[in-house]
Amino acid sequence: MSASYEETMTIPVAAADVWQRAIQVLNSQQGVSGVMTHPGVLTASVNTNWRSWGEKLSVHVDEAPGCTFVRIRSVCAFPLQNIDWGKNKDNVLKVRAGLDPSRRP
């Protein structure tokens, strides 16, 4: 099984706004391409670099009363890659930082 990293967060913002922001965040990340939308899920590919053979990012957005639950996951694209040198965690933390309303200007 490939190396992976996942985090969840709760955002006190409407799901539609979080969805739009997540698209912006993914499109602005260096090396990210192929952002695709599915009902409640955004997926993207991260290009190969010196730390891995690429990763697959997913952002699940679920609306709840008064907030939005978000699950961010990054997994190595090459199924036999067991060590990612922290790349999956970096991917998740970058997306998380972009979605955090307290960190926006």
C-alpha cells in the first residue's frame, strides 16, 4: 500500500464557499494539475518530484448545520512507494492552510 497522509478540519463557512476556495487553493499549488470535480469531492494530481513519483490529492467537502467538514488526503500515485519523505503531509498542510479562514488576508 502506498504512503499517505490525511487530516480533517471543520470550517465555520458555508460548503459552497469552501468548495470554491478549495478549487482556488488546488489550482494555485505548484505542481498540481488535473483538478477534477465530483459531487462533494475534488481530486487533483501532483507531478513527480525528487521526493516521490507523484501524488493524488482529494478534498471531501460535507455540509453540516452552521459549518463545513473537510477531509484532505494525499496518497502516493505509485502503489509500491512506501516512503514519501513527508511529501503527502506537505500537500495536505498546504491545502489546509489555504482553506483556513483565519489565515486569509
